[in-house]
Amino acid sequence: MKKTVTAMMIMSLLSISAYGYSKEERVKDMQAMETAMAKIQKGILYNDQKMVVEGVDNLKKASANVEVAPEGFMDYSAVYAKQQSKNILKYADKIKSSIEENRKHSANSNYTEVLGECISCHNKIRKWK
Ligand code: HEC
């Protein structure tokens, strides 16, 4: 029993150090991005610029981590993930500038562009197929 626990601890430590980013951390960032996206949508609908900007800031904070992904678990590379993350940051900035100019349709288009990046990556997760 003790041996099993030790072995499991070593294995999880190894997986953390190999990827530098655990599954728990990834799920936490993913959930933070989902919450941020919901906040952005709510802000657009309630005509609350401040809420949209807060959502964008939260989205950017969490998506900055997305670049790190274990190979084999998903069929995407670290380079791909980094590009996705970059695109999300770019479209998030667009949401912010659109809403600050009170262009809600544009903000919505930018929002959809972000969602498209999320879905593109999710389509590459092997266990989700
Ligand atoms: C580069 C790849 C990648 C991108 C980009 C990405 N995701 Fe994910 N997402 C994942 C992976 C991998 C998982 C599966 C996590 C796991 O089970 O380890 C996941 C899971 C999730 C989950 C489920 C979390 C749970 O509790 O199981 C949500 C919600 C989510 N992502 C939201 C988003 C949102 C919102 C975006 C865009 C803003 C996004 N993701 C962009 C890779 C990505």
C-alpha cells in the first residue's frame, strides 16, 4: 500500500515536472476562461462596458497559460497551443476596443472569434472524440 502511494506520488511529480503544467492547473485555467467568456457575453447584453473589460482581463490572464500541453494526451503541439493562446489574446483585445467604441456587433464578432479558437483546440483533444 505504502509502496503504491509512493509510486503514485512519484509518477504525478514526474508528470508535473515533464509538462510544467498539471491537468489540475489546466482545468482551472479552462474554467476561468469559460467564466470570463460568460462575463463578456453578459456585459455585452447588459450594456455594461466595465463588465466586458473585466471579463477580457480575466480571459487574458488565464489564456496566457494555455500554451503548455502534454504531448500524446492530445494531438496538438506546444507550438500550436501557443499560437491559439496568441490568437485568443489578440481577439480579446479586439473585444475590448470594440466595446469601448460602443460597437456591440463588432464585440460579438470578436467574441465569436475567441470561441472559435477554443473549439479548434477542443476538437484536437483525443478523449473528446
Ligand atoms: C490549446 C488548447 C486549448 C485551447 C485554446 C482551449 N482549450 Fe479548453 N481545454 C483544453 C484541454 C486539453 C481540455 C481538457 C482538460 C483536461 O481534461 O485535462 C480543455 C477543457 C476545457 C473545459 C472543461 C474543463 C473541465 O472542467 O473539465 C472548458 C470549460 C474549457 N476547456 C474552456 C475553454 C475556453 C473558454 C477556451 C477559449 C477561451 C478554451 N477552453 C481554449 C484545451 C484548450
